[in-house]
Amino acid sequence: MPRVPWVCDGFIPVPEVGVLAKQYLERGLLVPDHVITRVMMTELEKRREQHWLLDAPLHCGDCTGFPRTLGQAKALDRICELDLVISLNIPFETLKDRLSARWVHPGSGRVYNMDFNPPHVQGIDDLTGEPLVQREDDRPEAVAARLRKYKDAAKPVIELYKSRGILHSFSGTETNKIWPYVYTLLSSKIPPVLSDEEN
């Protein structure tokens, strides 16, 4: 698969926005448009002259997907023209169960999932031996509330990209079954990027 710069909305370091976002997520709320839009636009402006892959799918597990509202989609339209949008349609219960099984090591940010990536010792970080914690926004009730709000907010965005003919949807519950289809699509759409040595 061609190599392209990767931007993930869950890992962009903007400390002051991160603190504000955490307050919303801990209450099971979506991060407001103005906060996530500011973060994403700042990062994507840096990549205006290159191809990039925005890892913030419309149906992402963290529900911080970008764009998830029409306002965010319009902001994105102002800086670029999208070639391709992928929507992963994963059942509500599957997302809720996966997110509710997520535990983190606070000091490093290492993430474990008790179902498919558990630590060697339950509740203990593999590297430090320190206790793991479950974030407030990963508790089942917060996850369920966030998923419901996200679905309502994202529906018009999905319809927008569908009407433009750039939306490709994949359904399933297992990454290893969905990924080959996504990989094939991406490989057919993204031009190869050659390293300096290959040029």
C-alpha cells in the first residue's frame, strides 16, 4: 500500500483543547464543533500541499470522527476537496462492548482491550506494573450516550458524501474481515509514493 501522511483526530497534541475535550467526553458528550474543528483545521492546514489520510472515520470507535457534523464538513471543504470517504458500519452493541472493555495506563497512554488485547496480568500495565484505569468516557453508560448522539450528528454528513459519490461503506464486526476490502479500495485510489531512494 502506498505511504501517505496519516492524521488521526484522537492523537493530535493540542493540550489546551485536550483538557476542554476531556470535560465533554467524561460526561458522555461529543466534543463541540468549534473545538474539534480548530484542532483538525490547524493540523490539516500544515498538509495542504500533500496527499494525506485522515484517520477519523464517520463511524469511529471514539466518536470524535472528523467530520461528524455538516459544520465540520463545510470547514473541511474550505481547505480541500476530498477524493474518498470510508464509513465503517459497526453494530452499536459491538462498539459499546469494545469501548467499554478499554483500559489505559495513565502515565504512558498505553491502551489495552480486555477482550482482544489484554494485559498479561488483569488490571496491570505490562511494562510498568502500575494499575490500569478505565476512562470515564469508556464506561458503558457514557459510551452508549456518546454513540447515540454521534449517530444522529453524523447522518447528514454521510448523506452529503453519498450524494457526492465519494462515500464507500463497509460493514462488519471484525477488523480482519473488513480490512482487506478497505485496503483494496485505498490501494486503487491512492497514488504510490516513492521514497527518495526509489526516485
